[in-house]
Amino acid sequence: MSQDSNSRNQNRREFIMTGAVAASALAGFSIVKNAWGQNADPIKIGLIGCGGRGTGAVDNCISAAPNVQLVAMADLFQDHLDSSLAKLKDPKREGGPLPNIKVTKEKCFVGFDAYQKLLATDVDLVILATPPGFRPLHFEATVKAGKHVFCEKPVATDPAGIRRFMEAGKLSKQKGLAVVTGTQRRHDPAYQEWIKRIQDGEIGAIESARAFWNGGELWKYPRQPGWSDMEYQCRNWYYFCWICGDHIVEQHVHNIDVINWAMNAHPVKALGTGGRIVRTDPLFGNIYDHFVVDFEYANGVHMMSSCRQWDNADRLIAEFISGSEGRADTNGSIKLRGKAAWRYQGKQVNPYVQEHVNLIASIRKGAPINEAQNVAESTMTAIMGRESTYTGKEVTWDQMMASTLDLQPKTYAFGPLPVRPLPIPGKTTR
């Protein structure tokens, strides 16, 4: 922020009425433009979802800029909240305990309604890091509360949730809120330069693409005595489609997003195959362990998408793009060979921190970043691929956007929650 901007010494809760604001107000909306002096006033953050990713996001956010404070926390489970807070304050943490942890007992909330209690506090920026099934609900509430947002990807697990998120995303723009979405590759200068060169035509016209997240198994939690169906599924959330979205949505969305970014578009249809041949134990809920999907864009370009979670198998996490005059990939390094050979050799950053650097800078400058639509489209792309694979049918974007599929429970409460049957291609319908 300029010296001139600093001199105005605006309160960070002040409403700045410009022509754009006035126009929006006439339309029935108010745009909140929080103005901070350069690093002078604290940005108060609240964390909703105190698992490993949420704890890491707080670390990244506080490390990103001066005078950023964690003041409130919310989680479904008390033990998750306590563990997260202990890790953030741990004197044995590398680099020592994280500074600016200002959380009091009065601003620690637990339960399905914990997010509402946190949003009623004086936080400025909210980190949404619960399992993705809750994301549309929490994002909508956060936007309505007028808070800036960092939300993890993916942003929904079903078409109903995507539409809800998109509508809240539109409202966030009308309110002048910053939204950054956990697609950290978009904040990595190496990826940014790679995409720019591709879009500038250095490999000619894009003809095809491939995206891979072929990795190993992740964590899992066996059911414990006394856990209800709901508690078990929320604690072992990765393996239940309503709350995770399956790993093509929860994990592979990163690679899909990169190709959508390069194409500056989303696919219009998908035809997938996949199944469950390694992780067959009921412990793994009702998700698959591998997907291969052919996505087609409106211009006829195809993306071959592959993801699997198998231990003791070859791994590949990368993106490949072929053009009429060359090719580009991120396998091992960020590079392309087209009209000229190029390999990224510039500044290296931690993209998990950089996305918060960019988010906070945009808030302090009064020029908020808003990534809601991009990540919603990439999430819907992954959902489209999943639904094609589950059913064995070609699925179009328009079908998905019109779909009534809503995987969420009728109510969020501890108690019985039957597990949906494992999808069977050719038999499962939606």
C-alpha cells in the first residue's frame, strides 16, 4: 500500500463508498472493503476445521505476512481442536512455537454449529479446512458474514454443492471479499510462467493434455467403540463419497485444475472407467481406488486424466500438454520444448505460503483476489469424471450443472447414517 494510502489511516472495518459500491448498494448489496494500514493493523483469522490441513494452513497464513493473528478455532471434535492448538503452540516445533496465536478458551467452538459461533466473532479472514462435504455450507455462511476466505479445495462433493458454492462465490465478489482456494499451483511462479508461455503460443495450439495423480494410500482410522455412524464417517472422512467426493475430486482436482487453467476453459463432457481392486476392505468406505477419464473440451481437445491410490506401484504426479509445435510438462521440472526450449530457473517459493502471501496482500491493498469460480469449475470437472466412471455413461457438463444429485445427509447430527452402496458401472444410476 502506498504512503498516501497509509496516511488516510482508515479503520479496517470502514465501509468505503465508491461509485462501484454505490451502484451495488442500489442493487441491494453492500460491498465491504476492509482497509488496513501496511502491516499496521492485525488481520484476525479464524480456523474452521482443525485437522492436519487446517493446522498447516494457519502456519502458512501466519508465516505469510506480519501482524496476522489466529484468534478463534472451530471443529466438530474437541480432540481435533486441542491437538491443533497444541501443535501450533509446541515449543519443539521447528522454528519454535508459532507467533501470534491469540486464541482464548472463549473463542474455541466444538460441534456441528461451531462454524456459526466462530463467524459471529470479530475475525476478518476465515480458513475453511473441514472435509469438503461441508464446504458449500461453510463458504456460504462465511460470505454472508462478510469475511474474507481461504478455503481448501475441493469446494463440494456433488452438483448441488457446486451450484451453492458458485452462488456464494458471486456474492463474495459483490461484497468485495477475497477468496483464495487452496489451488497453490496457481500461486507458484514456476507454474505461472509455464502457463503464460503455453497460452502465448510457444508450443503452438494445444492439441491434447494428460493429468496424473498416481500415488499411494493415505491415512485411515478404524471404527472405535462408541462412535456412531456419523462420527465414524466424519473421522474417517476420506473414504465416504458424501464428505470426500472420492479421490479424483479430493486430490486429483489439483492436476485437473492445471489443465483447465492452461485451456482457460472447462471440459464439456467426460467418459471414465475405474473401480476398486486393491482397497476392498469396508474400512475404505464406498470410494474407488483408481480412475481413468477422457475429458473433452468444447474445441475438441482431449485430456486424459489418471489417478490411483495404490501402495508399491509406480508414482506419477504431473501434467503434460502437447501442442502443434511442441510439448510442455511438469514431470520432474517445469519445462517446455517448442519454438524454443525452456526450463524454469527463476525464484523458488513455497506455494502453500505464497497463496497466503497473495491473499493477505490483496486484502491490505483493497484489491481482493477471488478464485471462487475457477476452483468451482475444476471441482465440477472432477465430479463429472467421477459420475461418468460410477455409472459407465458419458456425462456432459450441462447434465452435471442441471443434476439434482445431493449426497449430503438430511441433517448433520451424530447418529445412524447408512453407507451408500459402492457404485457399479452399468448398474448405478444417478
